[in-house]
Amino acid sequence: MTALVAHAPGLDDVPAAVEAALAEFLDGKARTGAGLRQFTELLRGLLGAGGKRLRPVLCCCGWLAAGGGELAPVVPAAASLELFHMFALIHDDIMDRSDTRRGRPTVHRALADRASGRPDLTDAERFGVNGAILVGDLAMVWSDELLHTSGLSADRLAAARPVLDAMRSELMYGQYLDLLVSTDLDSGLEASLTVAQYKTAKYTVERPLQLGAALAGGDDRTHEACSAYGLPLGEAFQLRDDVLGVFGDPSVTGKPCLDDLREGKHTALLAIALRQAGPAQARTLRALVGDARLDEDGAAVVRGVLRDTGALDTVERMIHARCRQAVDSLDRSPFPPAVRAALTRLATAATVRTS
């Protein structure tokens, strides 16, 4: 996470403070009985496997942007975002049928593997999926509990509720849109960018910033500045994910670079390639993308088309332009100089990355 930690007062300490808050919370849950201990173990494995802690850092940036001062009071609230993210990842992995996450088995895969050794659980795959749904649901419930036992005043929590409600609703809507267009190669660039806005831009950057600002008592101008920065940067973040999903190094990203192609995931990268492809290139993409048996040789052919059509270069320019738009918006924001500097560094780190 250190590459994403910006240099403003106290922000360097946020990832470690979030880790401590999560460990304390999960330790408490584990002590309540053996039944919950297996859930906390699964969440610890996912939480402790190299997450960027981007959302908690942004929440703390929003707190500082709105004049919240000392970071300690907002750290548990910021940590609650990480538990909510675990819910989102667990369910997303089920929908994507992913076997690995951050270099480890996904929760549904880990549970299925455990069940395969038990004769009383005859359908290990179904058990794994059903169990993972419950673990994800529990992570969402616990995220709310962690937020509301954070020690912040009732009026601050009430001010943050609309932001939290919006974030949750937008993520669910984005996931639904993703299901609708995820394998429709003809849905176009606009559809993929709409998914990116709801599933990533709002959820990953805009709303965490606004949550921190709301908890600190931020005004409308502060919230609007959070949006002006968060939406373009969030889109850039998703576009980088799309590129890494095809061109990334699995030993660094923690996920196979064939999953998106085998699934036929409709990304901006693919939409642009199809728009700019010649007839032969389009036939190649339609024949290979979405093939569950696609191997590395076939993936190399797809990557070649993505390069040759100029789609990869176009997406890189889109990432740069959106990152620039986010950073430029800070000049018009009411944020303190240290926060503007922190968010500038974070924008670069979030879009020029390898995982």
C-alpha cells in the first residue's frame, strides 16, 4: 500500500491504523464463539492479502479536506469501508466465477475445497458458493457495525448516512449493469463507461472522499469538489484495471490474465478495439474473446489485436486525460494545500500501477 499513501499530515499512518482497527474488531468477533471464528479467518485472509486500502485513505483525505483535524476519530469509520469492500469482492468473485483473488483462492473456492473432504457435503461447489454469499453478507453487516460503533457523534453519523446509502445503492446498480452488458460485445463504449462510473468511480473514489468529508461536517462546496476529483479519477482507476486484466503480470496482480478474456468481459478496451477493428480483426476478437478454453497462445493473439487496432493506446490516453482532469480540479477546490498535494500524488499512484 505504501505506493498509494500520500504525504499529508497523518496519512502515512492510515493503512497501519486501519489494519489495527480491523484486527481489533475481528478479534472481538472471534472471541464470541467458534462459529464466528471461521468467518473471521476467511475475512482475515482476504483483508491481509495485499489490499491497497485506497478507500480508507481517501476517506481520511475527505476528513482532512473538510477540516476534521486529528485522524484517530475517523480511522474506524474508514476501516469499515474495507469490510464493505470485502463483501463486494466476495460477491463479485462468485459472479465472475473467479478462482483466485490477490494470489489466493477466492472465498467460494476455499469453502468448496474444504467441503470436498466431507462426505456429508455432497455438493462442494454449491456449498462453496452459498457459504461465500453468507460470508459476504456478514462482512457488509459488520461494516455497518464498525462504522456505528466508531465513537463518532450521532449527528456526524447521521450526516454521513446519505453518502453511505448512495454508495451502496450505486455499487449494486453498477454490478447489475455489469451483469447486463458483461458479455455483450456489441453494447458499446458508453455502456462500459457507465458501468465503470457506478461500479468503480463513485464507489472507489467519490463516495469514500465524501464520507470522510461528511463525518467531518463538510459543506456542499467540499462535497462538490470531492465529486469533481473523484469521478474522473475513479474512471481512470477502472480503465487501468481493464488494462491489467488483459496485459497485467499475474504474479503482481494476483489474478490470472486470462479470466476477463475467457469470460468475454465487455470493457472499454474491448469496445474500442471492436469499434476500430477491421473485418478480420473483429472476427478474431469475436472468435476468441468469451471462449472458456482460451489459452495463452490465443490470449497473445487477442493482445496483438488490442495493440494493432490502437485500443490499448487509446485507453492509455483516456487514463491520462481523466487523471489530469482530477488533478486540475484540485486547483478549484477548497481543500487545504496539504490535502491537494496528497490527492495529486494519490491520483498518479492509483493510475500508474501494476496491481
